[in-house]
Amino acid sequence: MKCYTDRAWSNQAIITFLLLSIMLLLASGCAVKAGADSPGVKKSAQERKARRLYEQGQYSDAARAYQRLAQQPSERQDVLHLQAAQAFSKIPRDDKAKKNLDLVRTEKLSTAQLSHLHLMYAQIDINAGNVEQALDFLRRISVSSLSHSRKAEYYKLTAFAYGLTKQIVKSVHERVALDLYLRTQQERDSNNRAISELLSLMPEQTLQQQRRQPQQSIIYSGWLSLEHARRQFPVGVKQQEALNDWADQYPGHPAQALISSGYFQVSRFKLANVRVIAVFLPESGPYRSYAAALKAGFVAAYERDHTSVRPTIRFYDTQQADILTIYRRAVADGAQLIIGPLNKKHIKALVERNDLTVPVMALNYVEGLVKSNLYQFALSPLDEVQQSVKQARLAGHRNAIILAPQTADGERLSQYFQQAWEANGGNVLRLQSFDPKARDFSFPVREMLSINESQSRLQQVQKIIGVVEYQPRRRQDVDVIFLAASEKHARLINPQFYHNRAGSVAVYGLAKLYQGYADKNKDIDLEGVNFCTIPWLFAETYQSDLSRASLQEIEAQFPRSLLSLIAFGIDAYAVVAHLNELADIPFYGAAGDLLLNGSNRIERHLVCARFKDGEAVLVEMAEEHDVETPVQDVFPVNAL
């Protein structure tokens, strides 16, 4: 009986002990979770609202909401600072994100929360160019404590950081690990291309050393073998045979998708196939209105893109952070092409202080700036000057006078015309300037046509022989005038040519003389003036679902002076798919026929028109074979 009682007690004790252990374990689990996102601490209605804002992509509103909540002492104060930092990093406002992170009491955090904090610090440091410091934060992270999506962020950052420090082997390993945490095939394809690009940068000696060493990952070994095969047979039938042999040896390898897509049979990076595009434009400041019109055209072209797979577009505000920070953020976000920035200072800063690991199509042109992976596309007056000069020479004109305002822009435009005209075998007889603040432009016109000189000679003769009948004469050697003036000034200047007996002299102006709308009462003063401009302004020269007629609602949102920027935005999106072939095959765009020159500047070939009876009328373009000397691209441009 005693034995039975002892056994019963023993069993009861065991059961009690197990129950207590389970309760302690559950309590322990709750204690671990109660710091950050656990249900152990009740979330307020305001916090739930902030979460909804974040999930809806309203990051600015979410960041402000979280920050207000974090300012109030509570059990979740540190978590709220973390969430505010996360939202600010999405805007991106790294300065405010870091301020919130600095307020977090790390001793209050769980392992997962602390790893998340270090992950955000690493992202901020990478954006700021502090790569070594970022790597230090990344080394402190417990990867196993991270959620699935944050593991993807972790491996992206480590791969990027190692890539920036030229630790190619480590960068490739991180990207191989990243593949397991990517959710879509598009993301995996992008990662595979990145691995291939990294391997192409690996020195031959390093590649062979890695191939000789035993590797734990068959995936990594397969990548090394593939890069070796690609280097042995870079093109042709032998390359395809080598790729087929590799595919047989590594069935199921992630790189199989690259081979089947023909990736290795074309250029290593084909811009037509980009899947993520980052667009850098200002949302405030002096260029805001220009950017808004450009963006409207860009978005219209994107929305009417009927191809089977459209790229993902992400816009970044260049007024919110340093341009290098924005570039690094876009690259970390998976951008395969950057479009922008718009400001020339930003372009110079980006190119001069950074290796362009991801191609950039800048939306402006900086003189003398040439770099690998940099394209420059601008609504440049240089294109208008070149086109006008070519048309004037093909029309048989030879002796020119250039009339421009007494401003820095006027001086540059005068130089463009002079250099282009002389490069095409023409003679510049005179450079004449005018005061843009003047109301009467008769003096500079009479001066450049030597009317004042003729009048002076008449006065001298009259002093000697008395009054004589005489009409002052203009110089007879000029046959073309290049007028670098605004629409307002040109309307006042052009009639002076007729008043001073120069009505038979050809006049060529710039695109800003015509903004796409007829105004007969005013434009009658531009009678006879030639100019070259974008095809989009004329229904006869640009017909598609992106024509002016089809975009009337968008056009109505902007002043006439910005209409050309809508066309520019259309082409900024549409030309991307053609960049690889643009050096040989023109793209017929809204802003002109686009071709890529030897300096990676996208030139625009325009349509030309002439004012007749107060209306802009298209003129037949002169034939190319009549030109004596081709126009040379030797000029800077003063755009935004």
C-alpha cells in the first residue's frame, strides 16, 4: 500500500512539475514578446491608425503619427521610436529616422528588436556613405531573430556593403543567401543578374582560386563554373554549347533562368529589360513646376505602356536628402536604372563623387561630363541651335549676324550659334547684343545693320556740301540673322528688321518663340521668323495615344511655357527601352527624333516651322546630302 501511495505521489509530483514548467515556459515566451510587436501589450487606437497609414504607403503621415505617440512615456515608447524611424526611412528622411533610433533604450529591446535597430542604423550609414560603420552594425545582427522580410533586407544590405568595399566573394555569397528570401520571380531575376554582374568583376586569379577550393554551397559552385564558361566562350556557338553543358551539370540552379532568357547572348545589361526604375525629381524648390510637368508626361507614357511587363517606377524627391544618399537608397531598393536628376549641380555631384554601379539617364546636360553608365538627355537649346544652323546652311546662307541679349544666357547662346555656324563653313559678320530691359530695340538693330554708320556718313557729307537727298543703307553682305531672343523680345525686334530694309534677310530663332498656341494678333510681328522645335506641338508630326489631343486634360494643368516638358517626360520613359540601340537606330519621340552620340548625350532632331500670317507653319526640311560640312556637337548647354 505504501509503495502504491509513494508511486501515486511520485506521479502526481511529476504531473505538477510538468504543468508548472509549461506555465513558466509560456510566461517566459510572453515576457520575450512583450517588448515590440507583441499582443502582450495592448496597442492604442492611434497606433493602429498609424500602422494602417504605414501599410497604405502613407509614410509621411505614419512617421508623424508614430513620433507623436513615441513622445508620450509608455511601455511601447521604444517600439514606437523604432516604428517612427522605419516610416521616416521610407520617405526618405534619414536624419529624422536616426534621431528616433538614438532615443531607443537598447536594454529594453528583445533580440529581434535590437537586430531591427542595427539593421536600420546600417541602412542609414550606407546611405550616408559610411560603409565600414554599416558593416559593423550588420555584424551585430542575429540573423535568425529577423523576420522573413527583414532577412531579405539584411542580405540586400550586406551584399551591397560588401560590393561597395569591393569584397566581391562575400557580396556574391550574400546574394546567394538572399535568393531564399525573395518573394517574386522578378526579384529573383534581378538578384541573379546582380550576381552575374558581380562575378564579371571578379579578378581571374580570384575566380580560379574559388573554383579550386571546396565549397559548401552547390549554388555558389555553380555560379563560379558558369562565370568560368562565360569567360572561356564569350560569344557564338561555342558559348551556347558551354552553357548547355553547364545547364546539364547544374539542374535547378537559379542561373538556369538567365540562360533561357538569352541573357548571356546579348549585352550583359540590356536597358530594355529593366524591371525597376528610380526617378529623381524635386518636389519643391525653384524647379518644382518644371519637374511636375515632366512627371505628368512620364506617368502618362507609363500608364499607356501596353507591353506585357511594365517596370516598377519609384519616385524620389531630390530636395529631401543629399543626392548620393538618394542614389544609394534607390540602388538598395533594387533600382536597375536611375532617371534624373534634373539639376545640373546634382548631376555633377552624383557623377564626380560616385561610381555608377547602376546606369543613370540624367535629365539635363553638363558640358564635358562623360562617365561609364551615364546618359544625358535634355531639352537643350543646343539641339535647336544645331538644327537652325543646319537648315540655314542648307538653304544657301553664308554670312550671319547673331543678335542676343546682354545676359549670361545670351552670351552662351551667341557662342553656340557662332561656333555651330563656323563649324558648318559659315561666316559670322557681327555679334550684336541688346538690353533685355529696353523698350526700344531700334538702336541695336540699326547698329548691327550699319544703319547708324550710314547715317553718320550722311551727316558728314551734309556738313560739307549741304542738304542732299539720301536714304541710309544697311550692309549688303548679311543674308541670315540668328536671333537668340524670347518670344516677347522677338516680337519687338523682328519688325525693326523690316523698318531698316532687312526684310529680305532670313531670320532664325529658338523654340521658345512658339509655345504651341496660335496668337495671330501678336505673332504677326514674328512674320518670316524660322525656328525648330519639338514634334509634339504639331498634330501633323506626332500622332499617337500620347499626342497633345489625347493629353488635353494633362496639358490644361500647366502654363503654356511648360508644355515642352510634358513631351520631354513622355520620352524620358519611352526611350529607355531603346537606349541600347539608340546609337544606330533613332527613336521617334515626342521631343524629337532621338539619337545617342559618342559622348552618350541623347541628341534631338527637331521639326522646323516659320511664322506666316501670324501662324506657325511647318516647313519642309532641307535634304541632308546638300550640306557642306556636318554639324559638330562641340557646345555646352545652359539648361536648368
